[in-house]
Amino acid sequence: MIPATRRRESILSGAQPERLARVRLTYMGTFQAHPSHESQIIYRSAGQRITLEVQRGAERLTVEAAVLERPKDPDRLLAMASGRRNLVPQLGILAMDLDDRVAPLLPTLRRLSGVVAAGVISQLISPEEGLHTGDVIYSVNGFPSGSLDELKAAMQRIRHGQAVAVHLERMGQLIYVVMNAD
């Protein structure tokens, strides 16, 4: 389906409006999009491919697309952490490098490197404060944290009870979280 805003922009600019004409699924055959339907929901599994036929005025375009999954399930991150290697006790988290396995589980990020909080283990921090599962850490007290090893090295420089300013991305926003190192 062509998003309503794009359809409206096409009409206002004088361009021909776009309409989904046909969808071909690899194992289910073809169906015609009915002109009176605003949209049709098509359920497919990740990894499958679909072919969309888009009609723009008299012109028809064929586009092949892959069906992708964008889960927001924080338990999937935690399942990827492997215990002691991923433990950052000073911050009370299990963490992992932001890499090709982890990035698809997160919303679009501003940077390509960092450390992802896979799970929060500290029970002393209230849910409103501290780090959250899915936070992407970029630096700690001004020390870059492009990898788990860099984060652990930065944390070695910080004494127990010292204030820690963690620069991170949470739900598309760059923020600082200030806490005391455990």
C-alpha cells in the first residue's frame, strides 16, 4: 500500500497518484487489490519475498521486496548475552557490542558502534532511573565506548561510588544518564 501522505503529496504536486495494483506471493499465487479497499493486510514470515505491482497512472512498476522482522522484544537481547563475558557490574547490566546480529533488534540508530544493554541486573535502581534494556551506550564519563571491551576499560578508571555520566541513545533520543558506580 502506498502511504496516504505520499498519495496526498502526489495528488497535490500534480503527479499521478500511485495505487497498489497486484501482489504476487511466492507460494500463494496472485491477488488483485480491489480499488475500493484502502488497504489490505498481508501476513508473511520473515525471509519470504513478495512482488508488488504498483500502478502510477497508466504506468505499472514491479518491485520485489523481502519481508523483514523488526522485533522489539527485549528478551531476545538478553538471550544473546553469554553471562560473565557480558557483565558490567559497575553499571548493573549485561551488555554486548552493537553488531550485525544485534542491530536488527533495535530501532534505527544514529551511530554504527556502541554497546547495547542486553539486560539490567541491578535491583537497587528504580525503573525510572538508570539504564534500560535496549539502551545503546556511546561513552562513559567522556571515554568512548564503541565496544564492550572499551566500556569495561572505561569502567576500570571509575572508583566505586563515583558519579558516572553515561551518554546513550534510548528510543531514538540521545541522552545522559547520571548514576553512581556500584
